[in-house]
Amino acid sequence: MLAAAGGLWRWRRNPLRRATDLAEAWVAFLALLLLCLGTPLVGWLVGTAADAALQISARVQQERRHTAVARVVGPAPPGEPALPDRAAAAEDRLRQPVTARWTAPDGTERTGTLNAAREVAGPGAAIPVWVDDEGRLVSRPLSARTAREHAVLAGVGAAAGAGLAVEGARRAVVRRLAQTRYARLDRDWAAIGPDWGRAGTGG
């Protein structure tokens, strides 16, 4: 933002001001306006849209996922995949796959493999789990609060991305204006350079 505001001084009236200086000032003003008003608006729009979508997803998950109690049958066979537990991903060394049995929402018995803490991995131990309407093991449903937090992060990320895009565009335009300015200086120097310093030349 400070970099964008740096070109505003070029609006000052002085005989050395060039057309590219005025153009750079307008670019700086527009960039500053977009950074102050546009990027927050982008963040709000993206965050609002993400929150609406995530809240719907959270409600669907809460409606279709149910709590159940799984009873440990015994250690899981070697190589048997277990339901990943993201909350305990950092504690994998303290957990082990076990074969467990639980009751599906329709009343049928299901058997599967899941990761259990070692202290509750013995046969007969009860482990709270989440299952879908078909009785398959699933992760905990998304809560409304977590959905809102994800939406906020999405909005902040979108605003930051928009700000970077505005600043990148400003720098690209300023670089182009600088190239134009230097090209004009080269042409002017080529025109007067051979006579520079000679007596009687110039106006």
C-alpha cells in the first residue's frame, strides 16, 4: 500500500513533470483505491460464499453421520487399512489398528478396522465412532463453528491474493511507464547528444 501511494506526489505542478509521471500518479491512486476498498470486498464476498457452502455441507454431514459405539474384537490383520483419524495424526505411534464391531443405524452389525489408542485397544473395549447412513465408518462431521473458521480463512486468503494481484499489476504498469520514459530520454539524447557542450549550440 505504501508503495502504491508513493506515486501520488507526481500530481504536483512543476515544469519537470512528464506525462508518464502523471500516469504513474493515477496508477498509484487507483491501486490505493483498490487496496483499500476492493480487496476487503473480495475477501468479504469469497468468505460469505464459502461460509454459505460450508454451512450447507456441515448440516448435511450432521444429518447423515451418527454416533455409535464400536467394541474391539482384537488386533487388525497385518496390512488392513484403518479409518484415518486426522485429529490423532500426530499420535500415530500411540495408536494401533484394531478390528471392531458396531451397530449401523439400520440395526445391522458391522465389522471394520479403525485406529484405537493403545490403552483402549484391548478386546471388549468401547470406542466412540461416527458412521454414515449405511453404517460405514466416517470422520466427525464438520461443525458450524469450524465451517465459519474455514470461511474466514478463505476470505482472508482471497483478500490477500487480490491485494498481491493489484500490487503486481501496479508494478508492471509502472515498469512499463519507466521503460517508455527511458526510451524517450534515449531519443532526446540521440537528438541533442552530438552537439552537447559545443559553443553556440542550443537555444
